[in-house]
Amino acid sequence: MPYDFVTETGVVVADASGVLAEVEAEYLTTFGADLDLDPETPEGILIAAETSSRTGIAANNAQIANQINPALAGGVFLDALWALTGGNRDVATSSTFSTPPDVTGTPGLLIPAGSIAATAAGDQFETLSSVMLDGAGDGAVAFASIETGAIPAGIGTLTTIVSSVLGWETVNNTVAATLGTETQSDISARRERGETLGAQGSGLAVAIFSKVRAVAGVTSLVFRENFTNAPIVLPAPDAAVALVANSIWACVDGGADADVASALLGAKSGGCNWNNGNSSLPVSENVLDPTSNQLYSVLFDRPDLIPVLYEVTIKSSSVSNSIAIVKAAILAYANGELDGEEGLVVGADVSPFEASGAINTVEPAITVTKLEVTTVAAATFLPETIFIELFEKATVLESSITVIVV
């Protein structure tokens, strides 16, 4: 079976357009030209099954072939490709407590490592080390959730003793759990791998962008430069962004000010100037260059947040929890958790069409008949894209999404 190689993207695609005709021709050759090929006949059903089998094998082969492409690879294939350049994805972590929970019981009791307690919701946490209670029967010990990920435990909810440790009477957490994380997704890992490669350079736009994007806590940014020796205002669609001569500008969401400023300083070219003040949240951070011992005042912007509202109308269907699915799909899209979608990052317009597509990606059985958006400030729902400036970032909460079932 032939395969197509898309040179622009390097994607291998199985060409299944002629499979049915190929199988039908084989049947006619074997059983005679008067064979009835109607799909409802027994031979038609066999032909359909053979066609499905061959196209399935071809699609599987194409998917395997695409695993050598870093832009498409996933799972262990992506891990292997990333490891070639010294990278690896973030592993899952457990929820923990910044202050060890209190435990009480018989004085002098040894509570061994691995002893389990649970929250009222049933989420289990285990001790990370052994602890011996003092003469008053008091102690404290670090706990971590048995399951990885964002396992919650509000203040005073870790109270149920699960392990049979004779003499262990109470357990209580005085602070809420610091939530753990899931294993880094393929989508996030592919993006980070590309940014890591770009960060190995300096001076170029890709290097500056990648080094800032690699700062802990940074979720998105916009970068522009003025390579002329005169002040400019960027043309549409970047209008309203003013840059001084021979300068760079970044609007960065997330990360500590000092870390972002250090990354900008480490990536820019010598003699390059800075900008801020395009947003209402300008940042000026002093950074000492260890080579020249020169103090730089690094300028950049934080985005103005634009709260938006979604109103989605869907057809009634047999899909259970359709309202919750729609809300979760829009939030996943906004957070960049869907393959091929950056979501509501800095400078990204709010598109009703993309949000509708996100819903169908998550649950194709849900039919969206209308999707409208508005900013909280405008409060007028329209099926039109909301323009977001380069120094702005749209935000959405679950409570900001209204789902109407008709």
C-alpha cells in the first residue's frame, strides 16, 4: 500500500484512497467478473472487512513511522528522541505537606515509615519516615500521597488512620497539602524540547524566546524586536506596541521577575536596549552581569488580564455529564492542554470557532449549535473573535462558562 510523505511537515500518511478498489479487483479476479459487489451481500461484507483491515495496518505503520519525527513522537519514542539532546520530561510527583502533620498515641510508640492515613474523601497518604512519639505521646512526620498527581488534602482533613499500628491514636494536618503533579504530557514535552534546543543559542529571537520560556513558572510570552536605529510603533496587527531604537520587548506571563530578567539579559545581543510600559504592569529589574560586573536595569511587561465569558448552546444527547464535559474542554483548550493548541496565551485572540473545535475534539458526540464569547467588560455575547493585544492575556474560569442544552 502506498504512503504519502508530506514534505512541509515530515508527516507520513497512509494513502487508503484505492484500497477498496484494489480488494474488489482481487475478488473479481478470483471469483469471476459476475460477482455481486453490493455492500449488503456476503462477499460485499467480506470485502469491507478486508478493506478495513488493510487500511488499519497502513495507518498503524504510518503512526510508527512518524515516531522518528520529534514533532509527532509520543511516549517512549519521544523520551528517546529528547534524551539524545540531554532532556527528559517532568515525572509525576505526590502531594506533600510543607509542615509535617501531627500524630499522637502511646508515649514512646514507633510509627514506621509507610504507615497510611486518609482524608475524609478517602485519599491515602503514607509516612515518609519512621517517627517515635515523645513522652507526652506527641510527634510529627512527613506524609506524601500514595497516588501521584494533584491529590487534595485541606487543613484538618487528614484524620483517618488506615494502618494497624497499635497505639497510634490520631493524625491531623495543620496546613493544606501542596498538590503534586502528573507526568508531563506529550504535548508539553514536545513544546519544551523545541524550546530547549532554541535556548542553546543567543541573540536570535528563537534563543531569547526559548530561554525566557524555560524559566520556571513561565507559561507564555510574546517577543518583538526593533532592529532599526529609530523608535517605532509596530504595524497591525501588533499596533500600539512602541519600541525604542535597537531594542527588544517581551511580555511574559509567569515566573519570578528576577529569573525572567536574568534570562533576558543572558540571551540578548550586546548593546541591545529594553522596553516596557506597553501594558499597565511594567517591570524594571536590576540584574548584575557576572562577566562585566555591570548592573543592568532589565525592562519587560506583564500582561493585562482580560476575563472572558463563554456561552455554549449544545443539542441534547445521550452523552452523560455533557455540561461538565463542555466546560472541561474549554478549560483544557484555554490552558493549552489539547494537541496542537496553545490556548489562551499572551497575545492570543479569543476564538469561538477554536473553542467549539476543542469541544468536538474532547467529545465528538456533542453537537455545538452556537458558541458566543464576550469580555466581562463588554458583557455582550457575539459569535465573533475577540481581539487581544500583544500585551494582554484572556482568562476564563469554569464559572465563566454557561452551557445551554436544547
